[in-house]
Amino acid sequence: MKISQAFRKAFRTVSGQKTEALKLLVTEIALTGICLAPLLFLTEKGPLRYLAALAGVLWLLVKVPARLNAAAAMQDSLGEGKLFSLRLADPGNYGKKIGYAFGRLGLLILWSLPMIAALLYAWEMYAGQSANGLTVLDMIYQFGGQDMKTGILYLLLILLGLILIAALGAGFHSGDRHAFVLDEKKLLKGERANVLLCRICSLVFVLPVILAAGIVISRYIPLLNDVSGVVAGDVPRPSDRETLIILGIGAALTLPLLPLRSMVTAAYVNGLRE
């Protein structure tokens, strides 16, 4: 199965079921909102803040099984079925789906271990020295060879590298849910690298939000030339309202393309079976 064939098949399927694709997208957005709703407890003070942990529980118990149902609907749509159908609410094999959820969680944690370790180390350094804002700035200044801008850039590059490792892990296993619903776990044997490449190529569908993020970053990069002035409030910052508008436009242009990105992976895995 060639990646170009997967793209063509995904385009053909989604273009032939535009309404169903939109319904699927709205359903997934609604479920995501429901699962992340407990994070609003973080705005509270006291014990109620701990209820935000319910977001993780809902993600495992609701969102992951729903993603598996969506994968099943996608596989159906590549045949004679529809993208939006009762398969999205299929309660069957719930136990196996939960087992899959914990299995994928374990794998993603493994890929995220470098980032988790780095964040824990950073927190230990911060808390161990009872650091305040000025102490943190001094640590960054020393880390950059007595140059604040260099220190911040180094930290950002390290963080981006660690996030990239975790993202590659997610892409490496992005075809697993389709193999699961097809009940062919060995389907991806020797093909995960190609699935990852397929996932990377499908980033073209989120190009609007990537460009928007790039524009926002370019607006804030000049602030690194005078970090002390930014902390003191002497340096004017770009308008937060304009930043939100730019990101909002990027997100609005990206949302309609998200079903295509998911369908490319679905079509590639489906093609492996055929």
C-alpha cells in the first residue's frame, strides 16, 4: 500500500460523505469537551481542584472507546458503510476496549519518559532551591552561557525535542486502533515506520494552524532580546487579542480538514489488509 494511494482513498471517501464527516467531527469535538470538562476544577481553590483528575479517568473510559468506535466507522466507510453510523455508539467489547486503552497508555508513557524525566528534574531544581522568578531567570542566564536569550532558546529547543519524541511515539502507534477494530493485530508488523511516515505526511491537513502558530511565535520572539524588560513590564508586548484571533483563524481553517487526516491512516491500514 502506497501512501499516495491512502491519500487518494481518503479524499474519495470523505468527499463522497461530506455530511457524515462533519457529523463525525462534531461528535468527536463534543466528546472531547465532555472528557476535558473536569479540568475546569483547576480554577477552584481547595480540595475541589483534585476533581480535575476526573478528566484522565473520562479520557480512558469514554474517549478511547469512542475513538475505537470511530475507527470502526472509518473502516466501514472505506467499504460500503457510512462515516456517521450507530457504530460510533457501539458498547460491544467494552472490556477489551478498556484493556486497549490501558495498553496504549503504557506505550505512550514509555515514549514520554524522557519528557517526564526532564520536567521532574526541572521541578526538583526549582523547588529544591525555593526559587522565585529572579532565581529562575538567573538559572536560565547561567544555562545560556551568561546570555538570557541563548538560555531560553536552549530550553525551548530541548522541550521541543522531548515533545517531538512523544509525538513520534503517538504517530508510531497511530494505526493500532484500526488494526484493533479489524481484529488483525499482526497487520502492522513491519509497517509501523510507514504508518508513522503516513501520519507525518498527513500534517499537511493541519498546515493552517501550524502557520498560525508560526506567526504567533514570530510576534513574541523579539521579546527575548530584553527579557528583564518584559518581566519588569517596560517592554510592550504584542496584543493578546490579535494573537487569539490568529490562532482562532488557524484552528477554524484546520477543523474541517481533521477527518481527512484521520482517514489517511485508516485508508493505509485498510490497504494493508487488502
